Amino acid sequence: MINRICHRTIKVGLFALVASAAMNVQAKIHTIRFAVDPTYPPFESKQPDGKLVGFDIDLGNAICHQLQAKCVWKESNFDTMIPALKARKFDAILSDMGITDARLKEINFSIPIYNTPIRLVARKGEHLEPTAQSLKGLRVGVEQGTIQETYAKANWQSHGVEVVSYADQSQVESDLINGRIDALFTDAVQAQFGFLSKPEAKNFALTGKAVSAEGLVGPTAIGLRKGDKNLKTAIDKALVTLAKSGKLTKIEKKYFTTNVIVIPQNK
């Protein structure tokens, strides 16, 4: 009788170990499909040979390396990313997406990674401010689905400012250069290191103060589906490790001359 009980106990114990091992195997992240909008340098852009490059690309590759997972990059228009994420067309959004109250109703986010201001870009000497009074009667370009579009439509559009939305950032920049719009409203770091560094943008500059709005303008993170707790935990841990090891700072300095990372680092 004792042997039967012992045998049964051993079988139960072995079953528990096997089940636990199976759960651990399932918990490992093998592949992460990241969505990016490759019209937004220096965060992400595409080289003539089709290779994706930029801060977010390096960051995603570093996360995958840390997790011993494979990175797969999915190109997407920014304004369709959240519906596509929810439809499981990819696993995460790594495309300079800020945390906002509206987005938190739809998806989850990793821990905040970096924080950059949003500002206007216009011709040098125009001294425009990001206010309805300063922009009244003018055309301001924004990329669809961005916090800049949301802010501009909520605060300026009803006061005589024409907010013009574009499918991607390169179209906004092209129309600013060609005089079809009067100003561009975008991420200040993207403007400084992505747009204003180009020869064709030599007559343009950042103008006015940075814009802030509680719940509408927040730090940037990786967008994730609600319920994907395993992936969120893995990515959060990888981000903390990358920050503490100095690898995140190394990526930051490759693209920016300003400090934008908000994850605490070892001193």
C-alpha cells in the first residue's frame, strides 16, 4: 500500500515537473514581429537597398538579442498600426509611439523608454508659435494617427487653423519644402535629426515652444496587445537590462546628441 502511494506520489511529482517544464518552454519568446513606419528618420527609415535602419530598429534588434529571439520587421502606416496589432498582424509596435489616454484604452505599453518634445517646423524667420492665435489662417501638416494630429485638431482646427493630415511623414516634409503647407508639427528629435539635417531643409528650423498636454502627450514606449503579459514582461525586463548595461545609451548616442532615455541606468 505504501509502495502504491509512493509510486503515485512520484508520478504526480513527475507530471508536475513535466507540466512546469512545458510552461517554461511556452513562456520563451522565440520571435517578435515589430511594426515600423519607415518614413520617420532617425527612428526608422529604409535605405536604397531596402534595409531598415534607425534608433527603433537598433533597439528592437537589441531586445531580440537579449531575449534570444528572432526579430521580424513589418512595415505599416502609422495610423493603421493599432488596429493591425489588435488583429494580430504583428506582435508589437516599435515606431516612436507615445503613451496617451486614448491609446491605453485600445492597447497596452511597455515601460516608458524615451521622452521627446513635439514642436513646429517652419521657414526660418517666421517665428511661429504652437498656438491657435499664431497659426490662424495657416496650413499645418501632420502625420495621420500621431499625437500631433490629435493635438492640432483638438486645439487649433476650430480656431481657423487648417490641419492637413498625411499618410506618412515623408509626404508632410515634401509639402513643407514645396510650400503647400506653412508648418510641420512633429517630434522635435525627428525634425532635428531626420528632416532638418537634409540639404533640402536648409531654409527651415524648429520654431516656438515645445507642446505638452496631460494625457495627450506622453513618453514613448512599445505598443502591445492587452493580455500579452508574457511578452510585456519579457520586453520590460530586456529594456531594464539594456539600460543598466549601457547598451541603450550607446544606441541613443548613435542617433541623438540629446539625452532622451527615461529608463533608470546604473551610475
